[in-house]
Amino acid sequence: MSISRVSLLCLLFAACGGGQSEPGDTEVGGPVARDASTLIWVVVEDLGSEYLAPYGYERGETPHIDGLAEEGVLFTDHVTVCTGINGSLASLLTGRYAQEHGVGSLTHRGQHALADSQTSLARVLQEAGWQTLAMVSKPQLAASIAGLDQGFEQWMGPGLHEGEPRSAAQVILGAGPELRQALAADEPLFALVYLSDTANLKGTARAAAVPFLEPYLGPFRSTQPLVAAALDRLQDDPAGGAADLEKALRRGRGTPAHTALQQAKYDAAVSEVDAALGELLDWIEDAGRLDRATVVLTASRGPRLQPSVPGSPAFSPELVRTPLLARFPGGRPTARVSSLVRSIDLAPSLAESLGLNWSASSGRSWLPLLEGDGDPSPRLAFSESAGFDRHAVFDERFSVEENRVAGTVVYRRSGTRVLDQELEGEDATRVARLRQALEEHRHPAQVVVENGGVEVDVRWTFTEGFAGPAAIESAEGRRPARVSGLSGSAHLGAEDYRLTAEASRRELPVRLQLKWGEGPVPDLMIGTRPLSKSLLPRLPQKGTGPWPRGEDGSWLAADAFLEQQGGTWWKLHVGTEPERAGQVVTALVALYPPSALDGVLSFSAGQELDVSYPPGREDVVIIRGRAPCVLQLEKKPSQDFGLAVQLEGLTLAADKIRLRDKYFSGPHGIDLYLPDWVAGETDALLDPVQDQPLPPNTLRLTRRGPNVPAADRRPLSAEQRTFVRHLGGAE
């Protein structure tokens, strides 16, 4: 098959290190046919351009990838806009930045899946009459958890119960019947293929890696006898020799020998991806579709094969500069493009090449670069981490990253750090532009306290991550608030109208302590909802006074009280006084600090109570019934109960609740727990009410940031939460 043969041009590129062009140069190019009836889009996780022959790599065996470069367009500076797996694939499909489509870490409650309000290329093609199918390798991309199946008639991949990713061969052959049937039909076809062999380097080298081990590890024979013995054993016992290599080098992570072993396994994985691609291309050719097919190969992100060193960028060239090869119908045009392009530019480019008008994307088609119509305005590429807690911006020569200690750090695109005093002239202008662009692009997660003339001390403590910058605003300007570690504090005078505190992650759970002293108790608003109508949980304050007793020594009446039953169990009583009998009770109890994503608040209640978990979590319970109510709850000694109780629709003040022998809270302040998403209860924090006038003696709490609207959120099931916890941050 012609597409699998490596041309002399590709060999010349490899021999000379991939060829160097000035930024903006396009070698060759020409018109792109708009008559493709087949689109095959292959996305490979952790595939680095520097490890492919068309980009100058001198090892590895990838004849089919080389063939794509021979008959297509190769981009030398393609930057991924998100380093998280799900977020990156969502950006590729929607042509939007991660903070726009909202798909972040799987640990972001309700904000892990692509919302129906977003528009993907698959949906656009499906509405245009195309067949759409996808085959993916990883359980975390399952339709039920990722939501990336939008617009796909079939989404084939492993379920959560499988645990391990499927190999490239398993993905292609497993979907073979469905794909061949689609290829045989008369309708145009879009097939998405997601492979992750290059991300699965843990464990003993597979059989495919054996031919790569001697070339990489042979140089260590003379200095490492165990490596030499393992390589000798490979000849007669490949499995045993590979296992011996792992044992010999497993404690040497980061050493040259261990890095060489990882590189051998990586090259083997790339060759397996290439073989699967060849199988796929054969099917396309057998179906007679190759002449009118567009075939694209790219990556969700690059690998991290090289050991990191202090001072190296978080968004290293290896991680963010990813391959992009596009072969259009007829194998024309051929080009080598060195202009900076972004992963969000690919979907609108493909849509334009298929004659579709798609304006929902934030990306920009690069077809003008190929067709000679010009694309004079320079592109900037923004990239962010899976958790939205790190950001960077790139142009053709520099990158600027956020840094918690240094503010921003400048690197050359090679990954070498640049000090400000080293920048002069045009370079200084470029970096200043990048810093400004990064600041304008940032949409940080924030907790906002707006003040209507109240003297109040504020302290906030996040449960994880770190506290970002905080500022107090008044008519006289902005001044910084004190921040250290997970916490921050500030005094708001009557003339200060806003406190804004940044967090390292959106909707990071936070304890917010407000103390207003001896003056009048201010009205508190949660977005547009009065706190007196909200079930946002209150936390017990330290140092509260003893609950009063009567003359006979018994406790005076409390509308609600918590008593320890022994061990880890507690009992909550609500509305036990005779005058409360029959009143409607609604309560929320939450564990603070929150435990693991799949943590559980255990309870025991009678049948007269309706006790349930809110969607997507089991460390919070909602209680509904009529007074009197009694409920047993369990917590660890290191945790507190966050509690909100309503009687007849009005929330009890925290100083009306008894905690053992003391007041739950005092009259001159309140401790609030702002958890991550609790459906229906924290939604008011997202109300877009900032800057609206506040009545006197009022405080208003809201959240800002790249938050997915509450209506677009999708809760995780118990099985999914357990799965995400076991991923251990491998996103």
C-alpha cells in the first residue's frame, strides 16, 4: 500500500534532524480537497513528536506513521492546550480551551464530563449525515464517566470493571466488525481512535519490547553485570530476561540505565501503535475509501520520559509539543508547517476541510497556511493542567508559566529558563506580551466575600492544594490580604467592599470563618439566597460557652442538639420540644474535612425519616421529616459535622444548636463549610450577582472561576467514585 512506504523526503528529514525552518515557514502546501467522505482521527496518549522518524528520530520502527508524513502535512510546533487526558480530548473534539468546556479532573465533582451544551465535531458531523463511531482504550474515557460520546452513534471501549487499558491491537480488532460495516456503507464516516500503549510503561517489558532492549541497554553491559546477565537471558527466555531487567533497574529510577529501559519500552509501544494504524489503513483501502479519506494522527499530550530536574518547566517541551500529521484525500497537499498551531485548531480545520461551517470553536483553522491565503496574525497557545491549577502560554520562541513562588517564570521553547535581566529588545516585548496574555486568559477559582458596610474579620482555610493570592478592594484601591499555606486572613472595614481569595483548584472545599464582634448581626447571603433559607453547613466554633442548665441541673431547651453516643457514633435530635411537634424538618449533615472522593457518612434512622445522599456523593446526607426527629451518625475523631437545620423552612441560627455541653456557635460570628458541589445546595454560590448593590449590614458569599453551570453537571456513581480514587491522580 502506497501510504505505508517511506519516501526519500521523509528519510532526508530524519537524516538532518527533521529539518529546521524559521517560525511561520510552510514548505510546499497547496489546496485541500473538500470532498473527503471518510475521516479517521487517531489520538495517541503520551506520544512525543521527538520520538517519531518524521520529526528526526533515528530509532524506532513506524513505517505507517512515516507514510502519513510522506503523503500529508506535518506540523512541527503543535501544542496541546490541556495536559489532562479527558480535558485534552474534550479540547480536541470541541476546539475549545479546557476552562471553556469545563472538563477537568475527574475529582472535580460534577465537572468531569462534557456537558450537552457544548458542541463537538462529532455532533456537527452527525447532524450533517455522517456515521460516527469511536473506539477508545481507557476505562476513564467510558461514555458514562467522560461524556465525550456526544455525537457518536457508537462509543466502544473498556468498562470501569476492566481496570486496565486495552492495547492498540485490542482496540482496533475489537471494534473491527463495527468499523468494517461502517466502511462498507454508502454514508460518509467519522471514526475516532484513542490509543494509550505509550502511556502504559509500568511493569515488565512486553514481548514487543524485546528487540529494543539490547540496542538501548547494551552500552551498560560493561558497568552493570546484572543488566548484562538479563540481556543474555533474553536470547533463550525473553520473558525471564525482561523480568530480570526490571528487577535490576527498578531502584534506579532516573538513572541513565533505567531511562534507557523506559525508552526501549516506549519505542516498542510506538511500534505497536504503528502496526494498529497499518491495520486500520488496510481496512480503509480494502473498502475503496482511501482516495477520499482524511487521516489524522495526533496526541492528547506528550510523554514524560526524561527525568525532571529542578527548575525545569512544568509544561515541558516533551509534554506539550505533540505530533500532528494530516493526510488529505489523494495525498495532497504535502507540507511541513513550522508555525505554532494549537490542539483547539484541529477540529475547526477539519470541519472547514469537509465544507462545514462551524463557529462554536475557539480555535482557528490552519487551512489558510496550507493554501497560501496567508495567516499573518501570530497565534498564542495556552495550556493548563488537568486540575486547572497550573497555566502556561506559548509563542514561537518563549513560554511563560505561573509559579506559586516566583509569580511567573520564563522559558525558551527548548525548556531553558530565562531570567528577566537577560531579555532585551524584541524578546523583552514578546515576554511582556505573553505575561499580559496569561493574566487575561486566567480564570482563577475564587471565593468572594462582598461587604455592605460590615466590620468583619475573615479567615479561610482550604482542605487541600494551597491558598492563592487574595486582595481587599475599597474605594481607595486594592491591597493584598495575608495568605500562608492553606489559609488566609483579612479584616474588612466598613469601607471595604470586597475580599477575593484565590484557590489552587475550582470549588476547592473551604472553611470560612466570619467574626463581626459585638455589633448588630449582619445579614448573610449565599448568592441570591439568604443564609436563613440555605442549607449550607455550619461548623462548630472553638471556645464557645457552656449551654445553660435549669435550676434542676437539666439542659435548657435547644431546637437541635448533637450528643456523642460512644466511640464514633453521635445522635442528632431536632425539634424535640412539644411546641415543635409536627413541624417540617429539613437538615443537611456533612463530614468536614471531606474524606476521599468515595467517602461515606454512615447513618441509622427510623422509617419516619427520609434520609438520602445528594447526587454524586455519600459524605453528605439530606434529612427530611417531621419533628421530633432522631438520627444516628458516624464520624472519625479527626472530623467535625457540618450542620444546617431548618424548621418550617427557616434555618436555625448556629447558636440555637447544642453540641454536647456547649453552644455549636457563638452569637458574634459563624464558621461556614463551603463544600465542592452539593446539588441544589451549593448552586447558589455560582449565582452571577457580583458587583450588584448590597443592602447595608449585609455580607454576600459567591464563587467565581471556570465552573460548569449547575444544570450541566453530571454526578459520579458510587462505582465511578471508587474507580476515580483508585486512579490516584493518573489523569
